Amino acid sequence: MPRRRRQARREERQAGRGGGTAPTSGGAEQTTGAAGPTGRAATPTRYRMREKLLSIGDDYFIETADGRRAFKVDGKALRVRNTIVIRGLQGQEQYRIQERMIRVKQTMVIERGRQTVATIQKALVTPLRDRFTVDVVGGAPLAVRGNVLDHEYTITRNGAVVATVSKRWFRIRDTYGVDVMPGEDPAFVLAVTAAFDAM
């Protein structure tokens, strides 16, 4: 009997301290959702882009904000075919951007593996404002809000931000920044922004 009483007292003391409840994974409760597992907003990756890639004519490396090389723009394709080709650091082609004339509208086509993955068209809304439409093959279209000419705009899909573009993040001439949200294909997003810039 005394042994049973002592065991009962120990269990009461543990219950009073909350020692009988197992912690959740990581020792703390986690929340999930659009903001991420910690409840904080997802952090985008910032890339540094040159304006008017078609006018460069030489190889150009797209870097992250901290100076790490991420992609290469093929200078030969720029010179010979007036085409923007974005490659991985090992040389593999990621996306190809070319101009087409479709129904008299200025159009840029983004290809991967010689297959069209997106079509971008520009329409003049007012003398000072253009409207861009981005139709993605097999996916939802992208919407553009802001001033593309001044490189201050946001790209969204079904109302969710895909990327944000701004010149204010860098003090380097003819340079703008692209914040790509997690889960997006950065090479494709950069191809879209390069297409806007070439139109």
C-alpha cells in the first residue's frame, strides 16, 4: 500500500507540472498555411537583372542579390538570332525568348525544349500605358500590375504574388531586381521579365 501511495503522489506532481503531455514536433506547436510553417511570410529570392538584354551582345550572368551566379544569358544567341536564351550554370538551356508577330500585336514567345510554354502580348491601352497578357500553356495566366516601363510592377497568378520587380533595390545603372517567391521556377519568371523588357 505505501508503495502505491508514493506512486500516486508522483503521478499527481507530474500532472501538475504538465509533464505527462508529449510536445509537438520540434518541441513547439507549428502552424501551416500560406505564411509558412513558422507563421512568418515566405521569403523570396532576389535576382539582379540587366535592362535590354537584347542590346548587350555578350554573355551575361544573372546573379542573386548577394552576388552568387544563378543563370547565364547566351551572348551568341543575342548577337546571331536576336534571341534571349537563359541557361543554367552548366550550360543547359532553360528557356528561349523570341519575338513573333501574331495578329499584328507585338508578341514574345517563351520556349522550353523547342515547345512553347508561354505567350506574352502587349497592347496599348493609353498613350502612356501598356497592358501585358501572359498566357501559360497548361496553367493559369499571369497578371501584371504596375509600371512595366519603369520596372516597378508585380506578377500574380490567381491573385497570389509570383514575383515583384523594382529598380529601387539596386543603385547600379541599367539594373533592376526581381523577387521570386518560393515554389516558383526562377528561370521562367526571369524569362518573363526579360520578355517584358524586350517589348
